Amino acid sequence: MITQTVDFGTISSGSQFYFNQFNTALGTLTGVTLDWTVNSSIATASVTNMNSGTVTVNKIVFTNTVDGYLPSVGDTGTLAEEDTKTKTVNLTGSTASRTLTNGQSYTLNDIALGTLTASSSYLPGDTDFDSFKGTGSVPLYMTNTFGATVTASGSGVTTSWLTSITGTSTGNLQVTYTYTAAPAPIAPVPEPPAMILGFGGLLGLACVAFKRQKKTATAEIV
């Protein structure tokens, strides 16, 4: 098993990332698992009344959608993951600050959307499975969007709003490759001619050593 982590840092509306492919020299790739983690928050959000009359804001539902495309440079590749986190803010108490004439805005600050987690996997035969194989990189493109849906009451139409949201998302992707390791190389067995030459050399050395020993013994007798 091989694991690598892609740190997203701060995900903008469009961010490009890369991670390493699986080197098939190591063996046969049998599966790929992608574990996504994204943490999102909204620093400030304002909704502007574009309706014809005066309305009172009662509820705002904030959304954050994160999409991951791979293999993809830009968002032209396969949509590998799409996840949405929502946060509902019910507005209670005095209605004075929430009652807006045409063109007036209501602002909220510091809205935590929480942590979004997801997991996706690939098996042999799946679309894009082979894109994980090689000695290069897999391109990953991320998009990040925030939105708001307003519920209001009052005179005139209450569905026309202009929203402005400043949000931030951070997180990472953990990539796990599972594989069957390639068999270890087997040492070559010497061919018969090579074995004969090897034994012949050893026999020759033994004969030389015997002759030297015999000559030495004869010299000692004389």
C-alpha cells in the first residue's frame, strides 16, 4: 500500500493540484482510494433586497459546494467528487434590523460551515483507472462556490436577492494505492558449459598444487 497526501491550502474558485502516479515497476495496481477533507467558513455574507417592496429576512441557508475533477487540467475532465455543505441561520428577535427596503442589505459574520468528508474509489476496468498508472503526475482541478438562499416575508415579491459572500475552504486529499508487488528477480542458473569450465578450472588448480607439493617433498629427500 502506498499513501500520499495533497494539501489544498486555501481552495479558490478554481485551483490546480497534482499527485504522483503509481509506478507499475512496483507491481500491479489493484485499487485506488481517494479520501477528501474540506473545512469551510464564511467570514462575511450580505444579502441585498432587490424586491419591489419592503421585506423582512427570516432565514438564510448558506451552501458551500466543492467539486474535484480528475484527471483534469481545468474543469474539462471527469467530475470525480462533488460535495455540498449547508448551514441554516434562523433569524429571530427584533425585526427592525432585518426589515429591508429595496436596495438595503443585511449582513452576517463568522459563519462556520463545518467539515466535509467524502471517499471515492477506483477498481481495474473503471473509467480513468489507467490514468493513475505511470511515472508522472495525475492532474486534479478543484472548484469552490458559496451561495445563499433567503426566506423573507413582506409586501411585493420576496425572491429577488443579491448576495455577496466571502468564504474560505481548506483541506486535503489522501490518495491510497493498493497493489500486488512484482515478484523478486530469480538469480540465473549457470548453463552446463559454464559449469564444466568452472569445474575444469578448479581441477587444474588442484593438479598444480599437487605437483608443487610433490616437488617439494622430493627436494627434501635429496
